[in-house]
Amino acid sequence: MNTKGHRGVGEQGALPLLERTFKDWADGEAQGLEAVLLGNWLTDLSQVIDPVAYAALASKAQSLVEDFIRLITATTLYRSGTNWYRTWTGDREDRLVRAVREKVYGALGVLLGADPATRSVLRDVSTDAVFVKGYLSFGVAERESEPDRFSVEQYEAIFKAVFRQYFPHEHCDRPRVPMSPDTYETSLDRGPRAGQQRYRTPDLYRYLRDDIEVLAAGFAELETDWARPVGRGELAVDGSDPAFAVGLARMGYLLHAVEDFYAHSNFVELHALASGAKYLPKQFETRDAGIFARRLKRWVPGARDGAALPTEDFVVTGYFDTQDTVVSLLHVFEEVLGIGWKDPRRQVGDFFRTVESTDLSRVEQEYYDWLQSVLEIFRDPVQAAENEDNRVVEVLKDKFGDNLETLAKPAMRQSVLAETLARTTYLKLLPAEVLSRLSRFVLAVSKTIAVGKLAMSVYEAIDTVAKLLANPIGVLIDAAKDAGLGFAQESALYLAKDLFLYERLLQGSDHRVGSHSLLAKDTGSEWLYGYQRACATAAHYIIVDTMLRRLRPAPPLDDQYVDWLALLETLMCNPLVRSTGRTEFATADAVELNVWPPSQVVPAMRDLAARRGVQEVDGVPGWMRVAASTFTVADLTPEQAGRLARAAVRKPAGVTSSKGMISLIVPDQSVSVDSRPSRSAPTAGEWPEAVFDRERSYAGKGWEVVRGYTSASQDQSVAPKTFVDVAFMDESRTRQQILRGHDLRRRLEQAYHVLVIPPFKP
């Protein structure tokens, strides 16, 4: 889930449960309960501190840029039907390609650290930006009349305890294989590790069993070091001891991975498949059927044809390739820097998914508005003065006069920050430590860095790469302007729809089997989002409720501790058993063809259409229907289709032999997956069928089966369902569970560091 989704789960589950428990136990005096939400949020944003991801991106940057250039220059320039192309010469085309390459390589060089000093700047900027945004979102009071939710001392303690470098096991992400950065983990496990439970297949991938064992150790440690002292009255809950809020933040940190297990895996797809037609896509929902079927296909290294892949009946989460990593990092930067906060179309997202709007507090709105205005002034004061939305510039005119060009000078920036912050309504009231970090990261993010022939700030680099994914035509226009080329913007916008769809369809969420983009259900509009959210919230609630048992009227014995591994393995399971047949889904399919030279692409498409049974319809031959599906235009002539296909053929980065590739979407296909019943039959009242069943009838309320609810039809209370028989252990076995988990976590972190790759060189 995205940050809003995780926060929503916590606001439904942990927070009300904590408030009720401490109201009864501590007469409502407990302070800082929202630390559980803050810890979850900080864990989500830890991906911005990830040297391994930056290094992996650096090694793939050339391929990313060259694919981009191919799409927004070759496809645009060779697209027939525009007067603009006829005015271009080969020299001007070459100049545009060079301008695009320079601009995007420059941005990547700044972000990925062509210079080691730059890498440390970006890390420091990210840390300070997350610190400031977190305090504004979770520390400042919602109303002016109320005290802040955390003191800066409490907030700093939480930040130091929870915010650290990203590791895959903290998000249940599918890791790469050490020493083989282009290969993802494929090892399968054979059943639970707690107790004497029997061999089980299909099961989970082994890395997920490892992640669950690490999580169990974390929850066990939280029970011994936080829940027990609180229950004994040894840990103050009135805000005087930061350890109370730090413990809650640690709870949020651990819950984040549990929630990601459902949001980023095929768990709900496997249960939906086992449960029959009521949860499956309808016959006319071909796009949803295609997504559903591909989520149940097993990723095989090097496979080009998704139809031939075997069924994935083990629970697995998505891998992060170059595109997934870039998009995830940009989402973080968008949140902490406010990129596109007034215009969701400027935000990076899948074309077919909605961009969720977020209700911002008064101080967050002022922060985004002030930050964007100040950065615009530092970049181009004259342009900022012409922007009627930039209200900060008027303040500076009163102080510095009309000679606005001087405001862009580095020596003036500290004065500009001090003056503009002093004129704000809410930001000026922030604690000194927060203001210090705010000023520090704004100065750093606006500092110009030279890469090759270009110089740009960190903020401009982030904005360029964000625009690369959200609005590639915009980058083309910017590059043309920078190069002094007369560019007909209306012609580019005419091409934008076709090009944008082609890019998103072939590189986005729908067709990359095993990818995070395909499996993740994060934003609210993806197929089965509601069911994963309900399962995540239910599991979240069960875990928090179990942790708080020591604060109930009849707590467990002091030397009894929850067997957290057994509890987690009950909830984070595989719902399938044996195969009982196959289910067919009508869909379109993505295929990559190896073809070179480009003149051979049309014969290759004819052969593909014949092999895949794509028939002529209304006089349109099969290969033309493949072209229409691929480029999302239905009115192509054979000449236009051929030109567009030839322009789309590309060489993989670094390949000098006579090889080329084109990604195509083939209509009129069917995908089959093995059908299996649920391990629980499924019967109403079993996990997760009871959650699914209520979610199907009452969207957004499926998780309530674990809390209890009032039946609308019968007007009576329905008791909570118990999915987990909580087992207990003595302190010795609990300490063993903690030590095993700690040892496993160290090994996972060491293995992740082995993946570091040499830095980016533009």
C-alpha cells in the first residue's frame, strides 16, 4: 500500500484499539499513541535511504535513458500525419536526441551520484526532508488550540529508533540473489517453522518464511521490552518517558511488513481463485481478467512469452526492477517535497490507476506552498515573479526591491529563507531543530551540481525524472527549448495520448509477470484492492489486540509470552491445497520479439499473428490488429502501422550484435491457471474467507469480522471471529525465538549489501 493506505489501516485498526485499551487501563492519560502510525510511515519512506537500489539503478540508467529516447524521439519523429515532422532535418533530429540525452543523463547523474560527494548530499537531503515532513504530518497539532502531538525530543527519539536504511525483509519484498543482481529469489519453502506442523505444499517462497521469522522475533522483543513493562507499570505512558512512544513506533514498523504481505503478494488472488466465480473477473472484464491471470503466473528468468509460463501457486511478492525502483523512490520524493501536490496529473502513477488525493493539514499546505515558491525563486526569480501562484515573491520584493535576479545567488539564499519563513503563519512556530533541518535541506536541494555539460539542482533532477515517467512529452518539449529548437508544442500534445499509452501498457503494471507493479495493490483502484486491504487490516488488528493482552483485566501469567511465529504463520499463509483443474481467462497478452533489422518487423508481426490465431476482422488483417492493440490506435493504415512498428524496435543497452526487440500486445488470447480449493474448503468463518465474504457484501468493512460489528440486516451485534488460537511460551523459548530472528536478520542484511554495484557514469 502507499503511505495513505498504511495510515488508513492504522487509523481503523491499531489507533482505536490503543485508545480504548489505555482509556480503561490508564484513565485516558496515555500520550503519543499516534506513534504507531508514525513508525509505519517512517518505515515506508526508508526506501529513500537505499544505497543498493541507487547502485542498481545506476547500472541500468543507460538502458532506461535509451529506451526513453527511443520512445519520445524516434516514435514521435517517425509518426506520420503531422506537418511538424516535415519541417525537420536530420541535423535537427540529432540535436534533439542529444538534448534529451544530456538532460536526462544529467538528472540521473545528480540523483544517482556520479560524484561520491553527491551521493552523500542526496542521502542527507532525504533524511532531513523525511524528518521535516514527518514532524509536520504527525507531530504538529491538528488544531491551533491543541498542544503538539509529540515534543521534538519524543519525535527525535522515534526518528532515530525507526528511520534507517531500506531492507527488503522489512517490506516483504522479493530480494535479488546475492552476487547476481539481475536474478530474483526462486527458492520455495515447504511449510511453517513453528511447532510440529506437517509438511505443506504449495507454501510460501523461502524468503517470505525468513521475513516472517524476523518479524516474529521483533514482536516477541516488543512484548518483552515494551508490553510487559507497560503492563507492570514500569514504563510511564503520560509522555514523560520517550520509550513509550518509541515502543509504539516499533510496533508500527513491524506492522508495516505484515500489511505489505497482503498488498504486494498474490495471497488474495490465490484465495479468490480457490473460492470460485464469486471473486473472479466477469467475462466482459478482459483487462481485469488479464491482470488476475498474470498475477498467477510464475516468473521465469529470461522468459519472453507470458502465455507459456507455469501457474504460480506459491505465495510470492513482486520483484523491483529498474522501473519499479524509480517509481517507488519518486513517490517518496513527491510526498516529502510536494511535487505535483496541487496537480495530481504531475505525479508518477500507473496510467490506469487513480492518484489518491490526501487531506493535508493547514501546516502541510503552507509547507508545500512555501517550499515550491522558494525553490522556484532560487531557480528563476523573474519567472517566479510572473507566477501569480507564487505569493512568497511579493514578500521578497518588500525586503529586497525589484532587483530579483540577486535572489538566485547562493549567498542570498539563507536570507531569503529567513525572511520568507518569518512571514509564514505556521512554519515559523516550528521547533528550532525542525526549522534548522528545513533550512538545511532546502539549501541542499537547491544547490546546483555540474554533471557533464549540464548543471542542475537536486530538485530539478528529481523533477526531470518524475516528468520522465509522468509526462514524457514534457521532457521532450523542455529539451527542445533548452536546445533552442523551434518545437510545435501542439504537435507533441497531439502525439501524447498514443505515446503515453504505448509506454504505460508495455512498461507499466499490466504485463511484467512477477513485478511489483503487477502484484502490488496500493492505490485503491487495482483489481482486488479492497480484499487485500481488508485482510491487512484484520491481521493488523489481531496482532495489536494480542500484544495488548497484558493490559487487560485478566492478563497472561508474567512468564508466559505469545508464540509470535505460530501466530504470524497462521495469518501469513498459503490458502491453497491440491490442483483440481484449470481456469481460462480471455485477455490480451504481452510478447517480446527479437527482430533485426527493423525492416523485418512487419513480417515478424504477421508470423506472430498467425501463430497466436489473431484473425482478420472487418478487413483488418491479424498483424494490423496486433499493431492497433500495441499502439492503442484503431485507424492506422498499413504504412503507418509499419512505420510505427519499425520505430519501436530497439537494441538492448550494450548489445552490439544484430539483435533488436519490440514489445507487442496480442489480442484474442486466453490465459489458463490451475484451479485449487482453499485449504479451509473455504467455509465462512475461516481465514480469510470470512473477511472476503463480508468485504464482498460491505466494501471497506470486511476486516470488522475480527473486531465484531452490528449486523445491518438483523440489527444485532455479531461477535468477533477468532482465527488464531494464541499459543504461549516461557521466557527461555521466547529469548531463543528472538535470538534466531536477530541472527537471520543480520544475515539478510549482509546479503543485501553484497548487491552494491559500481556508481553511475554518464
